[in-house]
Amino acid sequence: MARAEDFINAYWSNIAGAEPDVLGYLNFSYGALVNYYGMTRTKEAVLADKAAFMNRWPIRRTSPVPGEESPKITCSEVASECTISGIRDFDAASPERGARATGAVRYSYTVRFGNRSPQIIREDSAVVTKPVRAGQEQP
């Protein structure tokens, strides 16, 4: 479980950076095939989706939700996999478009720990709260 906690902490630290750095990090963080929001996708398709998101929202921050016991980690030693889930606040902005989105996201990742570096093999998330303000849109 410590490896899973280290992995998700590194993940959140790395995804707020500049697009080229984030994509380089994510290239090593995803498996060749990923159950991505309920559909099997190649790593390349997942990275293309991530790049489009980062282009739309160049400023991205997440933080733990105060009072939430996050993340929840359950592991299968037999499969060498851990499911990591929780909730995080997010704040995304696009100064170029004059847009900002804030709220909370419930996330779930399944990470395979093998002989290689840990790799995400399943990802899902959903916005669970989103205050509505003038000029605000969904991420």
C-alpha cells in the first residue's frame, strides 16, 4: 500500500505542470491499454485526451478536500494491483478564454505494480460538486 500511496502522491504533484512535462510523466504512468472511463483505449489515445484537456485548461490545480480521508487504497497482492480512489478539489483556468472551473472530483485509478514502473490500467472520475459562477464552465 505504501507504493500505491507514493504513486498517487507523485501523480498529483506531476500533473499540474506544463503540458510537455506532464505528458512525459504520463507516458510512463499508463499501461499500453487502459480501461479509460469504461472503454478500452490505447495509451496513445489516453495521452491525446490528456493533451487536449491541458490545452483547454493550461492552469490546473488539485488539492485534498478538507475533512476527507483520501485516498482509499485497496490492493490485491495476487494481481499486483491497487485501486486508489478518493475526492479532490480542483481549480482549472484558461486565461486566454477567460474561463475558470472549480469544484470537486471523485477519482478512481487501478495501478499495476510489476517488475516495471507502476502503470495505470484503469481510470475513472466524475465531478461531484461544482459551484456555479458567472463566466464559469465545466472542465
